[in-house]
Amino acid sequence: MATQFGDERDWFLEKRFGMFVHWGIYAIPGWQEQHQWRGRMPANEYVKLAEQWNPTNFNPDAWLDLAEEAEMQYIIVTTKHHDGFCLWDTAHTAFNTMNTPYGKDLMAMLADACHKRNFPLGFYYSIADWHHSNYPNQGRHHELPQPKPGDDPDLMKYLEFLKAQVWELCTHYGKLHAFWWDMNVDEHFDPSINAMIRSLQPAAVINNRGFDPGDFGTPERDHVQGIDTQQSFDRLTEACQSVGIESWGYRVDEDYYTDRHLIRSIDRYLARDANYLLNVGPKPDGTIPETSKRILKRIGKWYRAVEEAVKDVEPASHLTRNRDILLTRRDNVIYVHLVNDPRTSGVKLDPIAVAPKSAALLNTGKPVDFTVDLVPTNHIEHKPYLRLRNLPVNELTNTVIVVKLEFDEAPE
């Protein structure tokens, strides 16, 4: 099991599945959250999108209702993405939701809704900023090619602005459970900034993309080579993924991942004692797209069925040589997670050579056939091992199969 913090941050080790939300004026054209940069949209044109910002159908309770139906247990939302547009009433830039046709503090509305139902809230904040005159855009990754006319690039001045905004976010919206940095392009090191957050919000876990290593790592999408083959992590980890492949923000013509791909990714991290953030991008009116909602609801149905296999368990994949599966355990119960596409209807669990008392398919509740026998592919060792038989792999193709094995005394 993951090491406890021993303080208010321990909530993070109990609530492992969260909702990520990317939302801002980039939802209006509905192309991608980095529209200004990837779409090479002139800054003086991009800022005009704020004149159209009017999410009159935004209902934070609807977001939280969906999160709960998907069995998500906390929410992280973009307060400011790389474009610099702020979703709260900040005193430090006019480029914010208050100076739009909508004119309301969206983070205050969301925070109120979260606090009323004790739903943990965290804030995302982009360090890279394509709007602020002091941010030193110089063509590095996730930066504009050069400063805009009239800019005064000065990292130290920009950091004073950043710290003032972080102070607002940490003092105006009640209890926070996370602060999620992104894009420290300059790789500036300053532990005092996270120390300020900790002093103001002691329950907030802080990720590793800010100004020091933070509390946990953040592998993104499927970008980290070899991470899927690791049996465990050397530090706390929270993976993040979006429901669509092209964008984190709302995209009109998105290519959505299959349920199988997303559930496999979620299960692969939860079964290794990590957290998982799954992202949706609300439309410019504040509602979550129907396709995204359906995906989350189907994932929630799967999660409810297999929850006992990922909650209050410890990784146990060391018990088998089979690298196509992951194992978790609690006391004398072992859970078998078929995180890779099953190639056959059977699962070999060698070198486990003891039969369980019972075996059940958590997805459906039905019993699972098993035997301890010698199969031809084990002829060299010539030993009988535990094997699950006749799994419904062709009937359950767009999900992850999880089998519960109860033993009198589980293998060590």
C-alpha cells in the first residue's frame, strides 16, 4: 500500500478516481484547448473570444452528479490554462470571466457546490501564460514563438503575479484538496511557492509539475514509454487521460476512445496503487457533451461492479509470472485483472498451484471455472498450476474482466 502522509492529505490515498475538467474560452471554437498555439491564432484575435463567453447553462451540481454516477471521488478543474484566461474573479488581470457577458465567478459557484456535498475540489493552474505581458514566451514547448508587441518579459515579475493569483485561489474558495500545476517550461525551482500552498491549504496534495517535486507524479495519456509494464511505482502517482484523443477541452469533432481503452487504462493504474484522473471538456454553454456523459456513465457501471478489486487492496502481481494480467489482494482474496486483450478463454496463474475456495466474475457475479492441472505448455517444468477456464472473453470485449478468487489461505 502507498505510504501515508500522516496528515490531511491522506484523503488522496482513499479516493483514487477523479474527474478532470478542461474548460475555458477555447471551448467556443471547439477545436482544442491550445487553439491559440496549435492553431496559430493571432493573440489579438484570440482574446476576442472572451466577448462571447456566456456559459448560461453551467450547473456545477450537474457536473458533480455526473462525477458521482461515474464513481469519481474528486474533481480538478482548470482555473487558468496556457491561454491565460481565468475562470475566477481575480484582481490581477482583466482577462477573466468577470469581464465577459457572463460576468460570474465560476470557481466560486463550483466551490460552493463541492463544499455542500463534501466533494473534494482541486485547482489546476498553468504556469505557461500566452496572455500575461511578463511571461517570457520564447518559442519553447507550449510557448508562443516570441513575446507579443508591448510585452515586457520578466520571469521574476511574472512569478509575483503567479503567487498573487495562487494566494487568491487558496484563500477565497474554502477548503481545497489539490493544487495541480502544469507547464513549468522554464523549470524554475522555488519550494517556497508550494510551501505557501501547504500553509494555506494543508489538505491539498500538490503534483510534480510546479516548482519542486511535489507529492506525486503525473504520467499523461499513453506518452510514457514502458510505464504499463511496471508492476509498481517508486512514488505516489496519479495518471491523467481524456475521453478523446485530440483534445482535453471541448472539441466539436472529437475522436473518442473506446470504453475498453479507457477502462483498461484506469484499471491498470488503480491495480498498481495509483490514482487516476479522467478528463472531460464542457461545451461553451457549460454543459458536458452527451458522448462524454455516456462514456463516464458506462465506466461508472464497470467501476461499481469491480470496486472491491481496486479499493483497500494492495498490488500482488508478483505472485504470478503471467505479465498479461495484474493481481490485487486483500487478506485471503486475490483479484485477477485482465488488463491486456485476452488471447484465450483461459488465464494461467503459475506458479500458483493451490485452488481457491471459489471464483467469481465481478463484472457479472457469475461463477468462474478453475482447475489446478498440468497443461502442455508447462511440460518442461511438468508441474500443475492454477488456471481459470471458459471466461466469457468474446461476450465482454469492450471492458476489463476482473475475477475474484477466495482462498482458505492465499499464496504468498
